Amino acid sequence: MNDIGANHQHAAFRANVADRFGVLPNFFCSASAAPGLIERLWDCAQSAYLDSPLPSLFKERLFVHLSRFCPVRYCIVRHVGFLIGAGRPAGDATGPAGTVAEVLSLLQRPVPNSAAFDRAVSRFLDRPVPEEIPASATPFEYELFDVLTILFLDPLASGRAREAMRAAVGETNFEYLIAYLAFIRAAHYWTETHPDIEYEPDMLQLMERHEELARVLLDPADADQTRGASERATALIALRESEERFRAVVDLVPDLLWRIAPSATVVWHNDRWHDYTGQASHADTGRGWMDAMHPEDRDELTRALEDGLNVGSRYRQEHRIRRYDGAFRWFLLRGEPVLRDLLREHFPGCALVLVRVRGADPPAPAGVPLAPAPALFPSGDGWRIARAGDAAAQQFDTPGLLAALRRPRPWDQE
């Protein structure tokens, strides 16, 4: 193709872009050293952004929100223009123009903390049916933006966030959103690697007229703050998933397990405790669990707990626990003090592991072997299982651990 033909084709491309947006973004005037390349990026923009069936205003507001994360400010400046009438939101000629006040409200919305991210994910997972993409500036829209922030900044960090989005908007809209996030990330990367892309004259004039808007748009500090919040949210979600895996494991163990806080109150039981004692779930927390202990054993157990919580001493003794039918059976109680720093504050306090003594109701006779109780600790993506007397702990991934703990033991065959 000769130069005249190439120039004509290039002019036609720019006219097409300007007709769609109502203005020619300098973004699509870059990479002149590689003829035809920017046209391919335009193809991506059309499929994932402009022609996506997601609502136009939602798409543009999401683009602006996610552009808070980009240290290069071209994208946020240009797309704010699309929102307030300097161009067309998501290329939609029928899209309504917003106001500077509405845009400032979106840009100055506080960066959600880890707890807010986690609440949004939990609410989405609890939704009975998916919902349509919401209207602008609604609580549902903001929660979508929050969860999409996690997926945008660190897509590998949380399967839970992906499942939350599917539950919130359905599988089809989820895929459209993921494609759109991919384009926004590509647009940010393009501007970061082409920092010479200049603001258009219409946006320079707009920022001259609105100093507060200009200050917010050109300040990259918000990007750093938002990225930090996302990292904290990712860590929180990973912690919750780890906790869920832990609960799945310990509810398969035939032993009775519980955890005691520094206040000497029980804050967690596994399901085996409820199955054996028959206590209602509200009755066994706090200090109500002590009601299941034999009255003659309670003073000694209380002293042992105080020592474990105050000075970090271990405890290993036989006590009687009342079964759901009122009968008392002998158990080996083993108390393991857990340091906050060791487990990163996952399980503070003292964890007691109980293993039922083989045989009958009277005190266990001398010489009857008692199986060592497993102690479980989180370790990376799996769990460390340590048994009393082991020289070293073994390492298992979660499926391997489940198999190891489900092996029958002699006293389970009564």
C-alpha cells in the first residue's frame, strides 16, 4: 500500500474512533512507529468495552473507579470527560452526561478497608439468585466495584471473590465483566508504557475550570492507597479460606476439639463435641462447656486451664465428660498453649485436644495405651499434623490430611 492509501486508511480509522467517542482520544493516536497496531487495540476496545452488553454508564463509572489505581493519570482524566459530557460514556451517543459533583463523589468515595471488602464478598455469596447490573451510585454498585477491585488488582488471589461475583450477577455478566477488566488493565499498561500520551485540549480546559476536580484527577496518591487496601483485602480473604479449610478438617476428626480464649471462655468447638455431649450450640460457648465435665474433675481442670493460659504450661490428664445420654466416659485431655505470634493470631488461647480412652467407664487401668492426639497447625496452603512423641511434624496438603485423619482407630469400633 502506498503512502497516500495508508494515510487515507489511517484518517478513516481516526474518524471512526472520533465518531464513536464524540472526541478523538490521544490514546488511539499512539504507537505510530508500528502501523496497524493501534487498530488491533481498537478491536479489543470494541469487543470488551464499547460493544459489551453491560450498561454504558456502569462501564464508564467502573473504568473511572478502577483508574484510581493507575499511577499514570491519562485514563482517569479522559474517562471522567466521557462521564460529564466531554465525549460519550462507553461510546454511547444516548448515554446521559453526569455532573462534576457526581464524578467527585465517585472519586472521593473512601477506599474500602479489608472488612468492607470481606462483607461485600459475604453478602454476594449469600444472595439466593443473581441480580441485574445496578443503577449508578447505589449500594449494590459500590459493592460490585469493591469486589471487582480485588479481581482487578490481584486476580489469582481469591477464588472466593470470583465465586461471589458469579453469585451476584450471574455467569454471563461475570464473563463480560472479566473481559472488561482485562481491557482496562491493558489500557492502564499502555499508558504506563507510553507516558508521552498527552491530555486532550478539552480535558485541559475542563480541569482549568474545575480546580478541585483537577486536583483529585492528577493526584496519584489515591492509587497507592487503593492498592494497599486491596492487598489487605486479599490477605483477609485468604485467611477466611484458610479458616474454612481448617474447619472442614477438624470436623472429620473423631476427637473432640475446642479452643479457649485468654479469658478462659470457649470460643469454638468442632462438631464432634456437639455430637457427643448433646449440648446446644449456645450452651457450650463461654463457660457452659464446663457443665459437661464431671463435678469431681472441674476444680482440677480449672486449675490446669489457668496454668496453661497464664504461664503457657501444657496439660495432659484423664477426665470424665458427660455423654448426650447422661453417662460419663473417661477421656484423655491434652492442653496445648498456642502463642499469638506463632499462629499469626489465628488461634489465640489454649487448644484442648481430647481422645477417648479405649474401654469402659471406670478410670483407665494402668498400662492401657492411650493413642496420641493430633495437633493441627496451618502451614502455607496445607496443615502441619504433629503427634505426641513425634521427632518432627509431617507435612500434608489438605486432601492428604483428610485421608490420614479418617483412618479408623481401635476404640472407634465399640
